Amino acid sequence: MDKDLLTLSQLSRQELLEVLKLAEELKHNPSGYENKLKGRTLLMIFEKPSLRTRVSFEVGMTQLGGHAIYFNTATSPMGEKESIADTAKTASRYVDIITARLYSHEHLEELARNASVPVINALTNFSHPCQVLADLLTIREKKGKLSELKLAYLGDGNNNVTHSLLFGCSIMGINIFIGCPKSKEFMPDARVVNWAIEAAKKTKTRVVVSHNPIEAVKDADVVYTDSWMSYHIPKTKQEARVKMLRPYQVNTELIAHAKPDAIFMHCLPAMRGMEQTAEVIDGKQSVVFDQAENRLHTQKALMLKLLKLE
């Protein structure tokens, strides 16, 4: 593995499988790893607030015997009082590993370039690899495999989760269909789609961007959606967004076009009645809290792998 994990496109299929295998071991035998990171410190740099990301990393580090420090950049924004490079070099003298949840992917790349310790992307505007590692573990737990499957993502395709799903699914050999409005605002980055199409050739799977929600969901094994609203979207644009995205809401009528044993996934937080309905997210097909739990296990595995202490 590389020094850092900024996007899943850095990983080979074998490296992804190794992270997932270690995550499973950590999940089922946590006591066997409780002192692996004794005396180690994780610095968490957060520009964007989060419940799942902060708690899962802090708890994970504690369970491995280490210590986590939370730094909220609201009082000291990245790159303002000192350069990002200086922050990275200074922090590297104090801590063993850094995880950063930033608005700008370019800022994350600059942080990683200048840090001498591993840097984990805990979310940027472009990529959310930690979430999709947890998603892949959840899919394997529920379906028993990570091949010969179809994942359908519905809604706003131009976001960090969609990009990471495109990377992860194409590497692992999962057919991925993105159902989104025919507008650049809602379509995934063309560079990511093209990368995924090339990666999917090796696994003989499909990468499809569709503007027909029923076509996207048809015979899917996994149906996935994400919030229509993000931190950066102004209130003046929200009504228009909802109107455009409404046909892609995952409700009982739409999910009925998936396979009868399809699972429903959502990275949370969720707004019932918007991107999905309560009947779906609170129904029998939903695995959203299994996903949330698996953030803990996959992030623990990732930290051990990057620190070469597994």
C-alpha cells in the first residue's frame, strides 16, 4: 500500500481484499488487537462536522490501545495562519498518523505530500474512501461475495460517495449503475467514470450512468442513495434540487424493481421523505446501521495497514 489513502483508486483488488479481511478479523476478535497501537497517536483534522467519522476513528484508536486528538479548524482554518505544508510537517513531529476531513481534495493532497506520517482521507469534496470500505465489507457480509452483483446508486451522482463507489465497485468487480438527472450538476465526474470503465474491463463488469431510475435499479442486488443536501448547498438552491432529484427517491415502488433480496444502503445522515422514505430505510431490506458499524472495523484495519502494525 501507499503511505496514504486519499482515494480507493490507489488500491489494487488484492489490497482492498486484505483490508476487508483484516477488518473482519478485528470485528470478530477485537481482543486480539487491543494493544496494537499502544503509545501511538492519531490526529484528526476536521473542517466539516461529523458524528460517525469522528466517533468511529476515536473509538477505533482507543480500542487498539492508542490515543486520538480532535482538531477543529473552525478556530484555525487550514492554510490561513500558516501554510498547509507547515502544518503537515509540524504535526508529523508529534503524531503517528493523521486523518483529515476537509472541503478541498487539493488541500488534502497538499497535506499528504508534506506529512511524513500516513494520511487518511476522512472525506473531501471529491472522495470518501473510508465510507466505501465499510460499504464493501457490508455487501460481502450480506451477499457472501463481491462479484457477480449489481449496485444501483440513485440521486445526486456528483459527490464523494458516488466517486468512491465507482472506484471501489470497478476494482472489486461489482456492476455499478448510477441513476441521476441529466445535468452536469448531478452527474459524476467524467474522469472518475472513465477510470472506472477502464478498471471494470479487467473484472468484466459494467459501469453505466443512466437517467432512468427504473433502468438503474432493475434487478439490482444493492440499492444505494445519499443525502440530496450537503453542507455547501445554499438554501436558495434546495427547492430546485429537490424537484430535479424527486424521481430518484428510493421508495417502495422504485426498490420493487430491484431483486427481491436486494439490500438498501445509505451512508447517513438521512432525511426521511427526501432521498428515501421511512418505509425503505426502516424496512427489512435496510442495512444502514450495519454500514455505520463497519466504519469502525474498516478504519481500524486501515490504520493498522498504513502503520504496518497488523
